[in-house]
Amino acid sequence: MKRTEKTDALARRDFLKGASLAGAAGVATVALSGKQAKAAIPEHQKTGGYQETEHVMKYYELSRF
């Protein structure tokens, strides 16, 4: 069965319509949920700041000229 350009164009248009509707529905769901999204912070990063760990010190030692 041979496809024509007209049916290919319609199939692509239908796909793009569906994709845009799905994206809009996702955004609307998040916007209307009423909850604020929070990013998860790993336990080891909660204290923040720079830490000179053993592997960092080894890197510094090996990178000296």
C-alpha cells in the first residue's frame, strides 16, 4: 500500500496536535495542583560548603607541577 504526501502530512499534524495537547495538560496539572514542588537535597550536601576529602587531597597532590 502506497502512502501519499497528503496522508503523511495529516498523520504528522495529528501527532503534533496530540503532543501539544499532552504538554499543555501536563503544565495545567502542575499549575492547578496547589502544591509547590521542592527539589530533593541529598543529605551530604545539606551542610554546604567545600570539603577537602581524601580523594580531593590526592588530586591536588598529583596535579602539582
